[in-house]
Amino acid sequence: MTTELEQPDPRVRRLKGVVIRFAGDSGDGMQLTGDRFGAQAAEAGNDVATLPDFPAEIRAPAGTVGGVSSYQLHVADHDITTPGDQPDVLVAMNPAALKATLKDLRPGGVLVVDSGAFNVRALEKAGYDSDPLTDGSLSNYIVHAVDLTGLAVGATEGLGLKRKDAARTKNMFALGLVSWMFNQPVESTVAYLEKRFAKKPPEILAGNLASLRAGVDYGDTTEAFAVSYEVKPAPLPPGTYRHMRGNRAIAFGLVAAAHQAGMPLFLGAYPITPATDVLHELSKLISHDVRSYQAEDEIAAIGASIGGAFAGMLAVTVTSGPGMALKSEAIGLAISLELPLVIVNVQRGGPSTGLPTKTEQSDLLQALYGRHGEAPLPVIAAQSPADCFNAAFEAAQIALERRTPVILLSDSYIANGSEPWKVPDVSELPDLGIEFATEPNGIGKDGKPAFHPYKRDPRTLARPLAIPGTPGLEHRIGGLEKADGSGEISHDADNHDLMVRTRQNKVDGIEVPPLEVDDPSGPPGFGSKLLVIGWGSTYGPIGAACRLVRQQGLAIAQAHLRYLNPLPANLASILAAYDTVLVPEMNLGQLGGLLRMHCQIEPVGYTQTRGLPFRAVELAAVFTRLVNDLEDGAAALSTEDIKAIGGTGKVGRSELGSEKNK
């Protein structure tokens, strides 16, 4: 916690920011608790970044370390880009939660534990030989042992709840207590609970509200908490904001794109973690001309979406890595048919089932090349939960303009994470409407007017689309190669070569904005010697780490790739302007290899596949070491060096600043 100098009220400590983590069993409601606190903070005007973390099992064994579910929030009075590296406040609902998460709590941090859950059986189940609440092992922390369960049960007495159900409201008691600790009003949570439990027995709502208010009252009346804390609003640009999760932002971006195109939205999807929430969100939006179809498998889902695109709708399919593998043949079909289709891949740890609820960036090469034959398509990546809206909108824009499938890459970190999202002015969104063919556009072999489905726009190389059933515009579809222009089935060698190159040129010709570099020390070649470049969800940790490095008075440049195919035209020239290019990735160096192939440089990779996002402090230590070594003329940073400064990633090349980079 960062404390401001000015403390007008000795009972209220003013903070610039705080990182809070709620942790408990999967059934303890930690995701709801964290989400509601984040929503309260966002409504109070704070900048908020979140990191939900939960087991892959639907219901992991209660009381075990493997079954711990947590939700971390970073709340600040200034612009932030990450959910924080270490919690300042940890709320542990049982011994297992304490065991699993205490290592992350900063020394001197505030620890709130449910003392009522620390019985002999629970301690043994979590692997404790003694009670940490009494054995002195928590002496480095400010400990508040509160019987959250018992107090919640007491608060709901007389409301008609069974003891088990009353005990389940302990998460609301914890939320009320922490809301009091940070001077967060709970009125919006009251309204949320009233809506959430409107169709439940009335005692369920009454019990949750009673525990929530009892938590607030406990903080206000007990002598255990001498002070509370306050985080002032962040100076966000004027506008209307919502607390937005990444998957919901994708759904909203797709609906906005369909609205701006004047087309219905069709989603064909099969439930898969962590992408299913996009299906859930879109299924609620039927009133916005959305058709959601839950298919029996991944192949059927994309098949239906291809049909939706052919029928004249903005078609979408959402999945994760395993689903992308199953969809690959059908994606090739959509490329051959040249139909607008948005394919959302919310990445997770792999291979195979892998780590379904953990994050990773390991599907980049799959997105670029994971199909047989020459099957190019555009690939773009979202960089934050709020940015998912813009990325989804842009993916749809490219798909419609170029008549091509587009892959949008997200990942579990930003899909489940949340932050304030500025609601755009719909009148300022671009028009995405396309003109469907209504009459023949060529002459057939018989000399009569005919529809040529592959007669292209000279600028975009997009083919015309005709709504099925339009009189006179019947034409062949399917995976066999088509003749340029007429769309007839063709096995001609020269025609196939022409069509392959045309499909590639259509993607290559997409007008990608030039890559921008954030380097306060000067333009490329005249400022920092080190450029850190990333893609996707590494944007936040890299940006936060660069801030920390600059606070030390060191020069460092940052760039971030949104468009991964095609790459920005100025990419190679920018990379060549720096002595060293560092690429942090949550994979084993896929972007680094891509830059090596396309830009003829030798980038340095800093990689990890731990199912977690990078920590800003760790990256800052690596960046600082690199900057200092470059300034001193050194040219080596080994994996042992990384470990020595507390890093968990791996260096992909030992020689930094080599002549290949200059």
C-alpha cells in the first residue's frame, strides 16, 4: 500500500493504491466477492484491474490447497495496467486459502482470516502441523482473526435459514468488512443482490443482505480495526464507464459491429473454458438481433457459423486452443469460400486439456499457420479487458471489408479480468455496412448475364456476397478450388496458383496502422538502446515494468503489437533502430521467432508458461539489468542472472546487443 503524506483524518489513511486478494474454497463465493468489490471501486471512480484465479475442477475438494479459489484486485487513484504483483491485504476464509496464498502477501501486509474455520480437521486437511494463528508464524503481518462464519450465522439468526445456508453468507460478511475498511459504499451491491436473488426464496436475499450489513457494522464498531483506508477517484477521461470483463467486452464489441453493419449477429459455439462466457453474454442479447447457437461440438459450431456468414449475417465462433485444433479444417473452408467470419480464441494453458482455467499465449503460431495448405488469414490480439471491445469490433470490420475469416486472440487473464470501460458513443463508430449483390455482374459462357462470385474489388480484393435465394445469383460453394472470377470448380494449375496468391495478397493488403513506440527519451535510434515489445495481455505487465524502470531515471522503449498478421509495415525498421529487442511472452518464444523470420533480427526472449501473468516487479528487474548492461557495454545475461534477481522466466539468447541487432 502506498500512503499519501496528507492525512486529514487520523482514523482514515489515504492511499494511492492497494492490492486486495480474497481467497477461499471454490464454493465460498470468492469470485462474486471480488467482482462486487471491484464494481464498487469502479463506481467510486477508482481505476481497477482484477485477476480471478480458480481451479479447473467444477468443485474441487473442499478444504484442500488444490481447491482454493481467489480473486485479486488492484484499486488506485491513478492509471494502472495490472492487478498488482503482491497483495497488501489478504482475506483467507480457511486454512487451505492461507496456505496457498500467504507466500504472496507482502511483509507487513494486512491479513484477515476466518478464525471460525481454523479447526483441527481443517488444519490437517490443509497440511498444517500447528495452528498458524497461535504458533507465531504470522508475526510478519498485521493479523485480524475474525470469526467470519460465526458472525455471519449470528447476523442471519431468525431469518429462517438453515445453519449451512447461513454459513454460506460469510463471503458477504467479508465483503462488508473489507468495504468498510476501504470506505466503499455497498449500496450497489445491495441492488445487485436484490436482482440476483429476486427469484430465490426471500430468506436467501435477507440472509445475504444481513451478513453484508453486519460486516460493515462490525468494522465500524469493533476496536480491532483502529483505522480505515481510502483511495481517491482516479482522473479518468470524462465519460460513462462500466466495470467490464474481457469476455463481456468481446460480446459487446461484436454486437456493436453487427449493429454498425446493419446485419444480424450469429454465434455458433460449443462451451469451452475460458471462452464460454462470450456465449453466455451473447445469448442474453437476443433483443439486439443476436442468434446464439450452442452446438454439439466444435466442428458443428463453426459449420453453423460458416452457414450464417453465407446467409448474410455477421458470423462468429468462440473457442479456446483445443477447439481451434478441431475447427482447423472448417477454417480452411471459410478461407476458400472467402466469407466474413470472426473466430475468437480465448487462450489457455496447453497442450491437450492442459490448464483450462489458467492463462497462456501459446496459440500464436497455431493462429498463423494451424491449417493445411496456404491458408492465410488476419490475426489480431486484444491487450486488456476493456480493449477486447475494440479488438472484437476491428476483427469484424476487417472480416467484412476483406471477406475473410479473422482470428481474434484473447486469453484467460484478460477474458476473466476486468477494468473500467468507457462506453463509446455509437454515433462515432464507423459504418461497417457492405453491399450485397442483387444482380449479375458478368457474362456467362453462353453470353448471357451471370453472377461471378469471385470477381473482386480492385482495392480490397474482396469478392461480392449474394444472399442465398436471390434470383439469378445462384453459384457454387464448397472446398474445391474455384476459378478466378466465375467461381466454377477448377483444377487448373495456373488458376490455383493465382487464387493462392490472391488470397495471400488480400491479407497482406490490409491497411495496418504503423507501430508506435513509447519512449520518452527520444525517437527510435536516438533514445533508449533497449526496446521491449510484446503482444496481447503482456501489455499491462510490460507497461507497468517500464514505468518502474523510468522512475529510476533509466531510458527504455516499449512497443506493442495488435496486428500479428499482417505485421505493421514499419516494424522491421523500428526494431533495427535498437541495440537490443526484448520479447516477454507467456510461451516459449513464438513472437520472437516470428520477428526473427520477418525482420532478420535476433531478439531476446524472456518467457514463462506458469499459467499466470508476468509480475511487473520481476520484469522491471530484468529490464533494469539489461539497460544497465547495455550502458556499461556488457553483452550477456544468462538464465542464472535472471534467477539471481528473482525472475521466473527464461532467457532465449545469451548474447545481447550483438551485431545482428545493430
